[in-house]
Amino acid sequence: MKNYIFTTVALMMSFVAFSQDILETDPVRMNDVYKKTHHTKKEIVPLTPLREADVMWSRKIWREIDLRQKINHPLYYPQDPNEQGGTIDRSNLFTVLYNAATGNGEVSIKAFNAKAGRDDEFKEEMTATDFMKLMHGSQKLTYYQDMWGDDSLDVNGKRVVMVYDEDGELIDNREGGIRQGDIQKWRVKEQWFFDKQRSVIDVRIIGLCPVANLRNEDGSLNGKENYLCWFYFPECRNVLRNAQAFNLVKNEAENKTFEDIFMKRMFSSTIVKEGNVYDRNINEYMIGLDALLEAERIKAEIFNIEHDLWEY
């Protein structure tokens, strides 16, 4: 009798568990055969405390991450998830930070005006409206003569109306704006330093800046770049720690977060500037191959400073 009751209870529990799996309605949960919480519930790992008295040497370095390089693809893809269906469990780096800066994410962050690449010191905060206008452009108003009536007239006596198609949908007649797919570079501001308390040369990222390719009115690229804004990286960690990125070794059980990519320096980049008395970029005094060699010289100099501290 006891065995009969035990078997009946076990079958009922199995039926309930099976029913719960069948009735699952969360799209994120339905996308995998098991529940993933490793990245979505990840906490920030505190950085080692750093005192000014322990910093014996430091230097600021600016880098550019070219998203066209294969190792950097996890930062660039997926592109335009709303238009192509995309992926439900991850977005590209800019989408994650854009949603957070415009108040559409679980955590909010601030964006700072880059002033076309002339300001990287987080001095002027951008509002969410300004940031959205920068990305999507501003709505153009179509003017018609006052044959439509005297209401909604501008200062010139012309009526202001919006243009709709045959289905009643508003025609997108914005001017300006940036295509997300044209954001193919990120500029990274970081600081290298020697901590005598731990006897190591370390590096910490200060800020991230998306760089977009500009287009002419006909949609063709014009070879110019626009520095959109600066994000303060210590603040961005609150968002990036739970933002999943694709693992290039094709093991989705071990996907990384964007914080992992930056903190573990799992990206390829080129040095474009070092702290200098002129406050100038490398391309302002070197061009072509000479600029690349200058970047490698700066990289080797930092490497040699670390190794010159020790005797073997």
C-alpha cells in the first residue's frame, strides 16, 4: 500500500513539473533548454583600492577598437535586432549603452558630449532627449500654403503639417541621425599605472566613445567620422556586467558579458594617442605606416617600463 501511494505521488509531481515546462511563456526561458542566471545575476567584482601615495608612475592612453576585426565582432553584432528579428538574449554593445542612457534599460547611465572628438573629459552631460536626437535626427516639418486653412501656421503664414502615406503611416522625413551599423569603431580612454603596494603595472579603463562613419545626403560614405558621446566606464559596469556577448569559440554555455571582454581585455585595438604636452593624436604628427610604428613604439615602451622594474 505504501509503495502504491509513493508511486502515485511521484507520478503526480512529475506531471506537474512536466506541465510547468509545457506552459512556459517567458520567451527568454523558452529559447534555451535550461534556465540561465550566471550572467543575468552577476555582481560587480570590486576593484583593488588604489591610493595616490602608491601610484609611482602613470600614463593615459587612448585606443581605437575596430569592430571590423573578427575578434571584436561580439561588440558589433547582432545588428538592428528590431528589424531582423535578432536575438532575444543579447544585443550589441552600443544598443546596451544606448538603452541605458535613454532610460530604456534596467539601469540608467549618463552620456557626455564628445563635441566631435574635441572633449573626452566628461564635462558636459547629455540629456536623454539630446542623445536620441543625435541618433535619430530631428523631424523635418513640411510646409504647405495656407490653402488648408489658417490654423497651425508658422511665422511665415504657411501651415505646418506632417506627411502621411496612403495607409496613414507617418513618413520618416527626419534629417540627420546615425545608422547604428555605421558605428564601426570605439575609442577607449584608459590609464596605466604602477602600484607599489602590489608591485604591478595595471590598467583601468576610464571611458568609452562610439565612433560612427558619416554619410552624404545620397547615403554614400564621405570618409569622415563622428565621435558621438563618452560613457564613463566605471558607471557602465553596472550595465555591462549583465549584458551577454557571444563567445567566439562557439560555446554558448560559456558566453561572456561585455564587462568580461573589457576587464579581461579580450579585444584588439590600436593606440591612437598618449598623454603629451601638445594634447595631440598620433595622426596629427604621423601618417600611414609611421603612425602604426609610433603606436607600436608606445606599446613597447609601456612593456619595457614594466620589465625594467625587475632583475632576472
